[in-house]
Amino acid sequence: MNKKLAVALILPLLMIPLASFAYGHFYAYVAKRYAIHVGSVAVHPIYFHIDALKMIDVNNNGIIIGDEFTYSIHQDPTTLKWYIDMIADPIPSGFELNTTIKIHIDGKLPVRFNFGEAPSGIYWAGPFDAFPDGKWDNASLTWYDISTLPGVVDVHAGPWSYSMLCYKQNATGTYGPVGSTQYEYKPCNNITIIQHLDFRQPKTYVGETWTPKDWMCKKILIRCEFQFIEENPTTLSSETWTSPIIP
């Protein structure tokens, strides 16, 4: 037999076991997979009501709400922060404003409602002869705790009075009044905030040290910052799975 022909016949026979070796492996896998959904903290006002308002129809046009008193409820599309803006201009002595707002927790995470610890809280700025540019958004303003507004703590020191009550609402009922960060609020819970503000007439109390000229034609700003922060997560020490297959 021709040697070249013999080699040509042997080479295919040698390649057969090589091919079997290359494609004959067995395989086994263990796959570890994660499906993770990032939660969200989200709220929005679902109810706003003026419970009491004492004003004067200054221009005698038969309209007070929408004229001497205006309000707007809107959301910043960039920060998603909600604002309830109210302007009372001008107010008389004896001015009173009571409001109720209800806020719905519609995010995916439970939250703590913070209204008494920085950066949240109730603040005031002024008095001014004219409202500053941008009103509440003016970055140059100095804000003071609402307790320093003359009259809030000491009724003899000024004409102003301020108070706030908060209530927690869930499917089983209403609880409160509640304190700042006192409870966990689950998604679909509501928070009701009742606020009172008034400007007393002078000499309501014996021994008052303020006089009408101290506040005549003055303007003030009040800013309420409510914070909704996600609840602290639970830390689990361990979780062990035992194979049902005995090796």
C-alpha cells in the first residue's frame, strides 16, 4: 500500500476519539440570583380645609378667600416636595386662621413623621416692612423657631398665638395627638395636622408689654417643614438553609 495513502486513512481514525473528548463533558450548575426592588418615600396632601378664618373685606368687593386671603397647593416637579402656600394681606387685630391638612403615605416604605427635630420644624421670619423677594424662598432670610414669635410662649410679650396637633390614621382608627417620630407610619396611613394661628387684639391680657405700633403694617413669614424619613431597617442576624439532600 502506498505510504501516503495509509497515512491519509489513519488520520481520520485518530480524530474520532479527539472529537469525542472535546464534546463529551458533563456539566452541573448552581446559580445565585437576586431580584431587588428599591423602595420609595412618597407622600401627598389629599385634604385641605380652612376651619376658621377671621378677616376683613378691605376693598368691600364681597370676596375674602381669593382676595385678602389666598392659598395654593402645588408640587415642585424637580424635588417632588409639596407646598401649601397661604397669604393673608392685610390682617386685622383679632385675625384667626385654623386649618386642617391630611397627608397620605403613598410610597413603598414605612416612614417616621418628623416635625419637631431639625431640619424639620415650624419657623418664622420678620417682621418686614415689605415681603422679601421670593418670600419663603429668599435665601438671605434668618429663620427663628416658632416659639420665639412674640406671644407664642409668653402671652404678655406679643400678640401672636400658635399651636399644632397631629394625628395618625390607619385602617383600624385614629390615634393621637402624636409626637414627632413617635410612631411608624405604614404605606396607606394618613397624617392629619391641625394648626391654629391668631393675632390678638391689644391689651387682651393685663400686663402686656407690646403695643399696637410694634406690629402695625408689619409683615411676617411662617414656614412649616415636615419631614418623612424611611423607618430604620430590621437587622437579621442569620438565616440558614439546610439541604434536604444528604451527601
